[in-house]
Amino acid sequence: MNQIVASGARRGALDPLSAEDHQDFVTMFIQGQMFGIPVLMVQDVLGPQKITRIPLAPPEVAGSLNLRGRIVTAIDVRLRLQLPKRSDTDGDGMSVVVEMKGELYSLRVDSVGEVLSLPAAKFESNPPTLDPLWRDFSTGIYRLENTLLVILDVPKLLDFTKSEVM
């Protein structure tokens, strides 16, 4: 993953306009829908991991895992977006590790795609037809050739204070 960030940094160093004109996103898939998060937020990408359940945690908190001696809270993004729980036939999925306020979080998704460098000018605000919950967890979208890329707002996705009040 460090190579991805380093190559993006090199490109920005060679072409000062590219850093401002383009945004890089790690893409991931949940139930066939493509989501993205800014590449600079990503600490690591993990294959299937052993997750330890946390008693009395919200359903979206899948548990915790050990990543090189650090405890990482695993968030099931499917459940956070109120999508159906992963079935046994869906496989174990993958995780994208992000750091927020000094803590590591593993965002569990079905699969992780490639890094896309997209023109900032093509970024759009959330359309009114986007699911209201997804709008709450998204900063906007990119309309790609065959799909819609929903850009996740990671701080909002990891903010459980609002959902716990219900």
C-alpha cells in the first residue's frame, strides 16, 4: 500500500497541477456497488482476518482484530449501510484499515478494487435519488462509465454517537 501512496506523491511532485486536478480513491465493493475512500486515509488492505466478537457492541461492530500488535476495531460496512448481512456464500471479504483520531479501524467490505485517479471537476454532490442513509455517509459521487462510485465519508461512517441515540 505504501507504494500506491508513494507513486501518487511522485506524480504530484512531477506535475504540480495533477495533485489539485485529480483525487485518488481506493475502491471497494459491497453487494456489487462500488464505494471509494481517499487513498491517503488508507493505512492497509487486509485479506480475511480472524475477528473476535465484542460483547454488547452494536451489530455494525464486527469485533476486533490484531494487526501487528495493535488492536483494530472491525466495522461491517454492509451493516452500517443497512444492507443485508454477509451470507456464507459471499466469502470472508476483505478489510480496508483507516486511522481516525489515533485509533485504527478495519472497514470490512466484500472486496477491494483498484486505486482510481479521478478528475476533481467530475466530482458531484449526492443525487436526491441516492438512499438517504447512504447520503449521510457519503461526501459525493463520481459517475463512471458503467457504474456509480459513492465516496464514503469515513468520519461519519465511524461516528456511532448519532445512531446509538435511537
